[in-house]
Amino acid sequence: MERISFVLASDTLEKLHAVALMASVAAVSQMEVNVFVTMNAITAFRKSAIEKKSFRVEGEVGRHLLEKSQQMFYDLLLQGKMMGSLKVYACGMALDLLGEDLDQYFPVFDEVLGVAGFLGKVAGGQVLFV
Amino acid sequence: MVEEAGMKIDEVVDGRGLFCPGPLMELIKTIQLKPVGTVLAVLSTDEGSAKDIPAWIQKVGQEYLKTEKKDGYWEVIVKKIK
């Protein structure tokens, strides 16, 4: 099975959505997909941010995404997980810095992982940094 | 079942009004539940999906039959062969 992995570091809605879209379509296209959510991107997955749809928007497309999108980035990831081989990992370092654990986050994460663990899972495949 | 230009359509997946990748996801949800041999027509107002769906069909080894531009939407026809 082909493998593609994403390092999602940005908290802007446009980049969160682009990664979720590519990851979910890859997952339903018989690819093994890994998404490592790190740095500020992790904050967009807080339950409180999702409840209020409180996301950082960069520009025009992001504003339209908030107004019109039928599926937000977290929904797309859940769909990819249900319909294909998609794993989402939360960066342990980011969670440690924030002093938080996965209970405060939208239930899309498979596990908390460090960089070495993630590199082990993505070895031999393409990795995209967003 | 709908008959269209000699092609029997067993199932219509209406993805009109959905943004990419909505129509593709709707097709996947439906095709999983149907028996081998089913012919499905996916309707999409999203032009990207009209191109994505044939690419997905070929990638996963189903049979792509045709794409047709209708009045304000595209119709992509696929046969489940495995």
C-alpha cells in the first residue's frame, strides 16, 4: 500500500482544511495516511475551539470555508478514518507545553506521539510539511 | 433502475450542491454497500469532483464507464466490479 504522511503545524483554517482534505481523499484511495498534528495546529483541535468554530483565518477562502463549508477539517479527518487507513497523532511536546491532555481535544487522535515514533511510522513514504 | 442511452443505472448518488470531496465521499459510502455488478451514476455540480471521481475509480480498480455534462451538473458512471 502506498503511504503518505502530513506534518500539520499551522493553525490557520485554510491549511488545516487542505491537509484534512488531502489526507481523507488519500485514505479512501487505498493509501496509508498519517497526520502528525504539532505546534499551533494542535490548538485548533481543542473541543472549545471546535464548539465555537474559533479558528484563525488567513484570507478570503478561509472566510468562505467558515461560512459555507459542509464539512470542517475535523469532520473530514473522521470520515477518512472511518472509510480508509488514516491515523492522526497528537504531538506530545506540544501537549506538554500547553499542559493539556487529549481529554480536552476533539476525539480524532489515535495516540500521543513523539517525533521519533512518528518517523518510525512514516519511514519509506512521502512526508509533507504544512 | 434507470435506463439511459442503453446503459442501465442501478443506483443514483446525488452529490449536487456538495463541495469537493463530498460527491466522491457519497459515492464511496454507497458503492461499499452495493453488490458487484452494480452500475452507479454520481451527480455533481462540482467540476473538480467530476474529474476526481474517474481518477478515484481507476485508482481503486473499479470500472469507469463515462462522464457526461448535463444541464448544470456532471454525471459520472461507474460499475462496481470487485
